[in-house]
Amino acid sequence: MAFTGGLAADGKLLPIGGLEYKLPGAAQMGVRAVVLPASMLEGWPLPSFEVMRTARQLGVQLLWVRTVE
């Protein structure tokens, strides 16, 4: 499992960039699940579809999370 992005003091996950590069790298290193900020799904319909399709093709599960406690 891998995590990418920032973590705020209140536990919220902060948005990230470069996911189209990070997913193939994670898959190449054997990562099978990636924790991502759920806030990235809001107002991001087409890129999120592409990212989800890429993840599926690579065999990487995307875990969309709002907070970490």
C-alpha cells in the first residue's frame, strides 16, 4: 500500500498532482493499493475516469479517503 499527498493537522488529506506518473511507478514497485484524497474526485470527472481506468489496467486499487484518524 502507498500514500501520496499531504496530511493536514485535522486529518484531512490534501490534493496531489502527477497521479498519471505516480500510478505506473507504484505498480512497477509492486504496490497494489494507493490511498488518495477523496476531494480530488470533486469537479474532476474526466481525469478521474482516466486515472481509474489506468489503475485498473495496472492492477492498482485506488482507495479514496477524506480523513485519516
